[in-house]
Amino acid sequence: MAQSTSPTGTKAPVSINKYLLPREVQVATVRQHPAVLIPASALALAGLLIAGLLTATVVRGVISALIWIAWGFLLLRLVWKICNWAVDYFVVTTERLLLATGFLTRRVAMMPLSKVQDMSFRRSFPGRLLGYGEFIVESASQDQALRNIEYIPYPEQLYLLVCGMLFPSSADDAEDDHSRQEFPDDRPDPQDGRQDFSDDPWDFHGGGQDFSGNDP
């Protein structure tokens, strides 16, 4: 079972391999964008400020202790969210789309690529600022396990990657057109000994997927 690297260049987690078929290959593996932790973080920070302000000014005794206990629950909630985020992965393989979630109770939702009829992504204004988006997967089935995938990093790159796997003929045609533009037919043959290529003005650069994380 082959294993690829994630779009960030890090090695894909070994824990995902247990959910893959023998001939299935990981193409891309990503965590949700850290922005998923912003609500819980903001709530914990706001609770800390409010608790500190109240206990330093008007609240004393038992009520003060209860306020800090309440803030402790907000902190534990944030830690729980972080633990779940650390083990949640969206995986694109040669056969399926998978979303593995859950720290204690593990849940794996999947959609075979052959069943995907349409896939789009949308980006809210905060998503455009921070660099995340949401995938919406559609199939013929009314009861599908995987439909909305939120807080996806590198949304444009992953969207194009998945679309290229869903519609390989279109991707091949686009690549052929690009190759014909980069390498026109009237370009002199480098194997022809009668041509001199010492002053060749053309400079060719190979293409490829860019998952460096530079989000437009």
C-alpha cells in the first residue's frame, strides 16, 4: 500500500493506512485549517478576561471560585477541540474521499470517486482572509455519508486535484494543450545536427501541482 505526502510536504499519517484498501494510494492528506479552533479559543480567552475582571473588582469568596471553575470548563473544551483537530484528517486517495474524525470515538466517512457527480467549494470572507474553504460533495444517493467538508486548507489546489481525478480525460486534454503551447510543432528538432541551438532563446519550465501553501 503506497503512501504519499500531504500538500504541506509532511509525511501522511500512518494511522490513515488502516482505512485504505491494499491497492489504494494516498494522493493528498490534510488536517482542517487551524481556524476551526478560533471559536473555542475566543470563548476561552473572553472567559479568562471576564473572570479576571470580576474576581479582581466585585466578586469574592465562593462565587469567585465558581467563576474560575466555569472558566476551567471553557479551557478543557478548548483542549478537547485541539485534541480532536490533531487527529482529524481529510484524505484524497486514488479511489475515495475520506474524512476521519474523532479523538476517542473514531468516525470515518467516505465517498467513492466513482459516485461523485459534482463537487464545489465555497469560501466565506473570513475563509478568503485566512486561507480555508468548504467542499460540497454531491452524489446520486440521497443518503450519503460525506457531503460537507469544512475548514479545508489549500481549497483551490485540492479542488483542482480532485477534479482532475474525477475527470481525467479533461485534465489530460488541458495538459496536452499546455504542452502544445509550450512546445510548438515548428520548434527546431534538437536531434537535427544541422541546427545550432547554442543561442536558444526559449526557456522551458516543467509544470506541476503547487501545494506550498501560498493561497491567492
